[in-house]
Amino acid sequence: MIQVLAARAPGLAEALEHARARGTPYRILGGKVVRAAWCKEKILGRTRLVRYGRPLGSGILASAITLAIIAVAPAGISAAAASASVRATSPQKAGMAELMKSYHPRSGLIGNTWWQAAVALSTVETYQQATGDTRYSRAIFTAFKDHERGKFENSYNDDTGWWGLAWLQAYDITRSRRYLAMAETDANYVHRYWDGTCRGGVYWTTTKHYKNAITNEVFLELTAWLHNTIRGDTKYLRWAKAEWSWFKGSGMINKSGLINDGLNSRCVNNHETTWTYNQGVILAGLARLYRATKDSRLLHTAEGLGKAAIRHLTIGGVLHEPCKRTVCGNRAGGAPESFKGIFVQNLKVLTVIARTSQFSSFFEKQARSIEGHDTNRHHQFGRLWAGPITDPTPYSQASAEAALVAVLK
């Protein structure tokens, strides 16, 4: 199989993603993707490897083999990591070590984007829960200490909700009540932006101009999870039930079983992009609401939504974003780089609560594809899980790492 690493023309990365996902031997010839069988010569393509937007020099992509590497952990994570290098012995461990190179001890954040730093922290937390590796647990404490004064609130309610989820997960790990209290504070803040416009729901921003799917999904998961955590709670359960009642009747779930981005000015489905994370957070939200209510219909609905996403948003079984050209990449702001990992992590929550193995082959497919086609020699992960390695950033790293962790039992 001839391997080509870099796109040299608009749309080429997406064509390569399709070829990779379908297992088609290919090469680049004259700026186009062609089947390898059509080529007279077998020449390995060469490319510049980019580490978070900075050239690292030239290299050839080796087929994915899990190799032991030495990964120097960032200062301030733990005494052991600060004093010595860590030998990575698994894809999950190697990927996490690389992710934490983008951790900033002074800011307490992974990368430079506020909401994605919360999602990346959740990936660190999930990795710790799945592996028992506490090497990076200091990142939880530092992020909280450095930003608790602002209560993790800003003008975007989904941002606040992402941090609320991260702190609730931190409480699960540490049992420190200050994390639980912050999760409550964030949920209460978001709820202030619920009103009767479009018959309910919370707004995306504090300017109250748009009600979208992701903000309401995050609010559903956060409130249902809080109820399951706080003994004797009735408030958060009431809010979670109201959220789901509104959401399922909002029209955002389309005829294909996919969730569009939000509602238009007439309070109907705007038919905008069915991002993978819109299909994901709802799964954990419904699973946690099931845990609160024991209503099995919630699990049935969640499993149906998960299957619809896999049916419509995979190529050759590998998850991909429904966007074209550079819209998915870091040149467009980089937000979609986090989306697929969010989907997989939340699908995993569903499978654990529902005690189902029906999505096991999906998890395995993502991990195999990332290891085989989206991992470079530095253990960096790009945004196209079926390859080629494109736009590796802290958030494409966290996203793929979430998928690698999800395959663990």
C-alpha cells in the first residue's frame, strides 16, 4: 500500500479520508488521489510533519506500530513526572504523555482555548479513571485553583457547562466537595438563561439570541448527574426532566435520527450541521437521566440516537465530521477537532450505564484506525481518524486520546 501524508490541494484531505476508511490502496498523482494499482512505480510520499502548527522537518509515515517512547511530562504535574521521564508502553499512555506537553502550568489549562481545555481535562480524568494512572492528576487541582475565582463562567453557557461537567467528574475521582459545589454553581448559572422562548430551553449565550443543541445537551447531562450525586436532590432532577421533555419536542432531532445545530428565529430546526458532538452528549445525558428515573425508554432512545450517528457519520466504520475542506481544521478555529472524542466518550458512558456491549466493535474500529492511520512518530494524533495525519493540535490529540481510552474495558 502506498502511503501519502499531506494534502496539497483543497479537498484532498477529505478524499484521502475516504480512501483510508474504505481500505483502498492509493497514492497522490498530479494532485489527485488515485488507486495504487494504476501507478507504475511504488514511491513513498514524503511530507513535512507539523507539531501543533510548527514544522518539525521531513519524515515518512510508518505504518502504525505501538512503540515504547520516552515522553517528558510537563513541569508541575507530579513529583515523579517532574523528576524523570516516563516510558510510555501503550497507545493510551503515549498519547496522554504527548497531550500533556501542551499543558500550561501557569494557566492550568491544556492548550489555549477555554472550553476545549475543559474537554481535554475531562479526557485526562477519564484516562485516570480507566487506567489508574494518577501521574497527571495535578492538572485537575491546578486548573481549579487558578480559575475558581471566576467560577468558570463566561458569556457562552455551553462553556460554563463543559467546566461544570469536568468538576463533577473531578468530584467523582477525588470526593472533594469543592468540585461538587462548583459544578452546582455552574449548573445554576446556566439555568438562569432558561426561558419560555421556543417553549423552553437554555440559550447558547448570555445575550439570549440562539437556542442550540449542545448547550441544552450539556445542561441535561450536568443536571441529571448532579441529581445522581446529591442525596435527597429534587431541584436538579426537575430541571433535567424539563430539559429532556423540551428537547425531544424541540424538533432538533431530524428524520434521520441526527441532531442538527439548533433552532432558527421561528423556533424550528435550522437544519445546520449535524456535528458529532451533538450526537454524543445527549447519550450520556439520557443515560444519567435513566439512572435517576429507571425509565428504560431513555436508554432505548439513546441507543437509537447512537446507532443513527454511527450509520450516518462514519466512513468505513470510522467516525468523521460532516464538513468540507478546511472547515473542520484549526484554520477555521479548531472547535470541530474536539467533537469526535466527545461523541465517543459519551457513547462509552451510555454503554457502561446500560451495561451493553453492542458498541464494542465501534470502539475497537476507532482505536485501530487512529493507531494505524492517524498517529505519527511523535505519537501525535490529527483530526482525521482514518488518516492522513492532518492539523495535529492539543485538541485533536485529546479527541483521539478519548477514543483510545474508550476501547479499554
